[in-house]
Amino acid sequence: MAGLLAAGAPLRPAADDGSRRKAEPCGACHGPAGNSSIPTVPSLAGQPAIYLHWQLILFRDGRRPDPQMAPLAAALSDADMTELAAWYAAQKPVPPPRVPLTPAQADAGRALAERHFCFACHGAAFEGRDYAPRLSALHVDYLTSQLRRFKAGTRGDLDGAMTTAAQPLNDEAIVDLSRFIGGMGPP
Amino acid sequence: MSHIVVLIITVLALGATALGLPLAEAQQPPPSWKQGQPAELATSPLSPHAQPPAPKAPGEIPVDKLKVPSGFKVSLWASGLPNARVMTWGDKGTLFVSSRVAGNVYAVLDRGGSREVKTIAKGLNLPNGIAFKNGVLYIAEIHRITKMEGIEDKLDAPPAMTPVYETLPKDAPHGWKYLAFGPDGKLYFNIGAPCNICIPPDTHANISSVNPDGSGFEYFAQGVRNSVGFDWHPVTKELYFATHARDWLGEDVPNDRLDHAPRKGLHFGFPYCHQGDIPDPEFGKGRSCAEFAPPLLKTGPHVAGNGVQFYTGSMFPPEYRNRMFLAQRGSWNRSQKTGFKVMMVTLRPGDVPRYETFAEGWLDGDKFWGRPVYTQQMKDGSLLISDDYVGAIYRVTYQR
């Protein structure tokens, strides 16, 4: 079942229209088809549906503290969350303007990503899988803010994995890593 | 990590800093599911199965695929309980149900023909462990045990959770707990090893106990990698517990375990010795498996035994009296899946227990659709089985 909800899987036209309407309020921040133009707001297009649905639960229950998202998630039923997650998972990610990297920055970033096992959960092209979101085609500012919050222990995650993974990172590494991930080519 | 290794690394790191070399060259720990993976398995596609965020609708749960022994019947008893795990009875007929990653605790009321589900707590830190006594529901999360007093009369306006014991280790890996009252009136729980394979701190890899008022913390059994299911024999009152063995040692080794702890103070081998007879390739050096208590039963590699419960009802045939049910949530670290069923263990003094399948059908070839995780007896002697994957509870009845 989860395979059908992977990025790029098309929905039936009628279902798509209904879900698109349901997602309209979300578009104000996350962009009309889930591609955000606000650097501190994540793009949702092409994220694993399981990841999106769990994040809505974490927002609703206060496990991922966010005063903006909490009341919005609380207003959603299980069925709403399933539908929104599936719709966003099926949208095509459009990368933000690419931040050019020097070869040295690319090498340093890749070394960090390998040393900290980012690819092991997020995929060889950062395409994401299950609980691990797609990191490609996201704003560098968003990536940086999330890693800083994981390091500080203030960005909840489902099972503690990212909070643990961020502990060995100093801020320089966070900046280098976010720049590397943001500077990778389109998915 | 041993103290000597930490010391050596610290000295080298300080030395490196003095020479202006980057510290960050040291390999960082991988995600916990990958830790201990040897180089030759680095490209393995195996990783833990993601938990569906929403429960399955009753019409989508294929109960007819479940098989039980002749004379038994299995039906869907309750659904709509995301990530349903441990079940424990209140004094007034309420069934409390825990969850793990979903962070919720539920109360289920039996309305005769149907069940009503209430969520009495949410946003908790993997609250797998629940136990009930004298009107009080105790909840064990990763980092603390709390209680809700008088909850059964206040299901729609649950009381605040108040502290019982709050200084437990905070490690997420194997940090979720099973919680149960022992024959001595103490609350027993596991503190799992914070890794797949490592030398755990002295505070970890054990089964411990505490009084319901939070006093009297005590280690009961050591060398237990992670046990999230245990029960005491109805007659001898001795502890029997299931343990999850390490990963990334191979398809067929080591076996998960069922152990018997007739007294406090035994060491069951982790991390030095697995399944009673396999020294760990790294940590077993210089040790002998003979130093440690061997398993009562090797229950199969990677089967993930959770719920352990002795049957004490009178609905099932007499040979089921004092038999143990072992719910196996099923494998992730094996290319051919195993587990995903409820086994039964019949103790035979002086002999290896008899070990047979009770309920199966959650695994269909190479695909699973559900994961049985705990059992609980009803007053009438029927058996409830929770399924944390589809978020439901089944009921098994018997008629001659």
C-alpha cells in the first residue's frame, strides 16, 4: 500500500480535485502544489506519505512543537490526514533556486553526509523513505533550522533517531551539511 | 564503550587537537538499526518496517486469513486503536491499551455487541508499558513511570498523570518498556540496551523493579538486551521473560530467547554471549558462555517475541492451563520473514518446553498484513490478541 503512495504516483482525477481543494488552505504557506517559496517553510511535494501523516500527528499531539501547525493539525481527522498526505506525496517536487557550491564545499558536505549516515535513511539521492523525509529540493534555510532544532532537542521526532543523529554536529557542520544537501541537483 | 577505550580515544582526540588536526575524522555512530552491521552486509536492503500512522478500517482487516487450532475461532474484537500494544484490565471492566510510537493510551469499553474506544492520553514518549492496581493506572514511557488515579471513573476527563519514578535513562533505542506488577507487589519493567550490540552501561540491559510509590528501585536480572514481555508462573510465581536478540549476525542467528529467572541476580549473557552458546564476535573475546544463564527456549531467529502470558482461564481445554502464550511481532532483520504469529509454550520440568503454533496467518508468503504483539485473557477465558500494525484487537474463543 505504501508503495502506491510514493512520490509521483498519480491519483484518479476526481479524487485529485477533492484533495486539491482540501489542500488549498495549506498552500498559503506550503505553496499551491506543495512547493514552498518561503525559505523557512518546507516543501511537501513528493514527500513520503507516511512521513507527512506522522508529522501531522506529531504537530497535533505537541510532540513536534509548533504553535502555527498545532491548531491546524488538530482540526484534521485521521481521514483528512491520510488524504492530504497521499495528495502531497503525489505532487512533483520543484527545487528552489539552487545554491551553487564550490567543489571544496561539495566534498566537505558529502564527507559529512557519509560520516553521519544521512544516506542510510534518507536515500542515496536524498529522495526519502518511510519515516525519513525527502531532503532534496528543500530550502537550505529550512534544512539548517531543522538540524539546529534537532541538535537542541526541541524538534520532536517519531522515535528519537534524528535528535540522536544531530548531537555530534556542531553548527559549522550543520551549515556545511545543509548547504551540501540544498546544493544537490534536482531529484 | 569500555572506560579504557574512551580514555584512549580522548587522549588521541586531545592530541589531534593540539596538532591542529580535524576532530571530525572519527566515524560517527550510525542510526541505531544499522549499528553493528558488518562491512559485508553494508548494502543490505533490510531495515525496520515503518509503522502505519492510521489504523485499518475493520472491513480492511482480513481476519479470515488467521488460523487457530481446531475448536477455536478468531474474530475482530476492536479496531481503530492506532498502534495498539499492551492490554491490561481495570477493576470495573475497562480494558486499557497502550501504544508505542503513536504516543497514545486508550480505554476500551465493551458494549456487548461492539467496543467503544476512548483516547485517555496522547503525545507521550512511547508509552508501551501499562499496569493497573487498586484503581490506579500506571504508565511507563521511555524516561519515566507515572500514574492516573481513579481513571476508571473519569475516562472522559482523565486525571493528570502524576510522578511515580522519573529518573530512568532517556535513551530512545530499546527505551520503551513493559510494565507489570510482580507477586511481591512491585512494578517490574525493562531498561533495554541503548544499542544493537555494545557493552551497555551498568544501568541498562536489565529487568528492574520499583515500589508503586517510587521507592525501592532494584535491579532484578542483568545481561538482558531488551525484554518487552514477561509474566510470573501461576503456581511457582517465578519470572519468565522474552528477549530480543541482536541483529546483523546472520539470517539464522542468534535466536531470540525465552528465559526463566527463578531468583534475583542472574546474568543472561548480553552482550558477551547470545542464545546461550554463541560468543559475540567482538565482545565475547575472553569470556565464556558458561558464565551466564542459558535460555529456557530458543524461540527462533529475529521472531521478535513480545507478549508473554500464562493462561489461567477455564474456557480453553484443560491442557491449556498454565500454558504460556508468546506473541511474536515478526522479523525485519531477515530476508525471509519469520515470526508474525502467536506461539504456545508448555513447560515440562527437566525437559525443553514444548513449542507450538497457536495463531498464525499474519504472514502471507513474503508479505505481512498485521503484527500480533501482546495477549490478554478475558474474564470468560477467551484470549485477546493485539495487532499494533493495523491497530486492532482480535478475540479467540473455544467451543468443544
